[in-house]
Amino acid sequence: MSAKWLSNPDYTEFLSRLMHEYLLYAPVKNEKELTFQLMKDVSQIAIKGSSNTRFPPKSLFFPQSEVLMKYAGGLHSVENEEKDKMLFGIRPCDARAISLLDHAFDDEQAPDHYWQSKRDSAIVISYACLAPRETCFCTAVGGSPFDAAGADAQFVKLEDGFVVQVYSKRAEKIFADLPDAQKDMLKAVKTLSAQVIAGMPEALEKQQVHDKLLDLFESDFWRETSESCLGCGVCTFLCPTCFCFDIVDETLRKERVRNWDSCMFRIYSLEASGHNPRPTKSERTRQRVMHKYAYWVDQINEIGCTGCGRCVEFCPVNIDIREIVENALHRDSAGGAK
Ligand code: SF4
Ligand code: SF4
């Protein structure tokens, strides 16, 4: 790993150069919110401050609706874009989410070609969070506002410019011409990082959470927890690590399409026989929480939530996954208070 320096006056020119070499995606402020967009003018990039995009950037690798193949007059594969993508200004929690999704899509036995082809050709450049929001809790679930996971490089803003932490060989080439960061700059990054992390929640004991959730599997805790849930699916659609999908044939268009789906929808687990193994919102809420906090731990020893806070912020009835986990830790096996 190396560390480079990009001064404020050089920032725009450097990013403009990258924009010509790559399909450069970065957060842009629209009327209501930030969204990842293909850049035509780098002055639009909105990375400062504490806000994150409402939709996570996973859609650049796993689009909400994706044509897998066309079958008008024979089978046709779908072509890839001609240039490599670069995601710039992605928050560390979302970069980490991409590395978690690699486990789901890049499975040795069943690799997902559609994810892999987009992922392999993309460079991810994260932007360290200097002012996490009240709903952020990456430090509780194994991450950090300066987390390197999933990123090829990370920008850290100092007063006069950016320290660029370079993590991958591909990123080494991109930043090779920049001067090395000086010792005092690296010291400033360390101090900043310690200050920001000090204000964040403490790490959860993931095995303890895992064991407690399994213990509560049959309890009334889930009915109580899910009482106000509307089953709208917002929490899963906005989640950077959710990856449920459904594949349909659009016969008029003669296309096979993969669309995002949600385990919070009643018909998600409805079987052709009419049987539904998750018939109520209680089982569905249990599935959402246990997938992230128990099943991912079983599979890859990581919590499958990156603490981005989107589900906390946008749930229309204020269901808060942090509270669910905290409450679970204070229940006995029957779901009652300890
Ligand atoms: S966003 Fe809230 S109300 Fe909607 S499905 Fe998720 S938990 Fe339920
Ligand atoms: S579960 Fe909620 S906080 Fe965790 S990664 Fe998904 S949206 Fe973010």
C-alpha cells in the first residue's frame, strides 16, 4: 500500500482526466437527494459533508432490472460497455458491501457472470467519512469510516487537499504520477481517523449476536418486533448488501430479465403449491435480520450489514435494525426480558 497527495487545485483536473479514461460514476446532488451518476462534468461531484446516496451503488454491478439475454430470432447475449467503470466517492460502508456481495455472486461453484464481468472491470475509489450521521453504525458491525474493504483506493480530505490511500495494483498505476503523501499528512489522517471512530458505536460481539438470534428463532420476539412493519420492502431495496432477485421472461420484449426482489414481500417465499414457509411478517422480519446477523456469520464469519443506516433512515414506520439487535441481546430464549 502507498499513500499519495492530491492538492485542492489539482483535484478537478485529475478527476477530469479520469473521466475521459473511464465511465466515471460519482454522487451528484439532485433536488431531493444524492445519486450515483455517470459524470459529464466533475464539478457536479458531491462528496463532502455527511450525506450518502439514497440508493447504494450496488446497482452499478447488480442493476434493479437487468436483461440477461434476448431471444428474438435465436439467443443473443447482452454486450458489455466498451470502457471500464470507475466509482468515485463511494462511502467505505458501501465499498465494504460490494466486497460482501462478491461472496454471494463470485461463488466458486456458481459464479455469476453478470456481476463478475462488471465487477472485474471496475475501479472503486472510496471517500473516508469524516462526519458520520446519527444513523451510521459501521463500527458496530466490523467496518469503519476509514475501512479499506472493497476499495482500490481511498480519498481522505485534509484542509489543502486529499491523502490518497492506494490499496490495489490497478490503483497504483492510476495514482503513480502523484507525489507521495508527507509524514505530517499521514499523521493528520491517523489523528482524524481516531477522532471520528471515537464518536462511533462500539463493535458488537458477532458470535454472541448470532447465538442469541438462533436462540430466539421460535420465540414471540419476532411477532413483537415486526408488529408495525408494512412489508414495503424499502429496507431491502435500499440495502447495499441485499441481493434477492427474481428472473422473468418478458415475452413481448423477448427478453429474460432479472429484477430485484425482497424477502419482506409476502409472495417472495410463496410456493406453487400455495404453501408459504414465511406466511407472516414475523417470519419475514426474522429472515431479514437473521440473514444479516446470523447466516452471513455462519457462511463467511462476517456480519452481512455494513451499518450504512439506510434502512433505519427510510423505514416509513421507524423500524430500527440497531434496536432489534440490541433488544434481542436483552431477551431470554422465550423472547421475554431477562
Ligand atoms: S422498510 Fe420498514 S415497514 Fe418497510 S418492509 Fe422494511 S421494516 Fe417493514
Ligand atoms: S441492514 Fe440496513 S444498515 Fe445494514 S447494510 Fe442494510 S440498509 Fe444498511
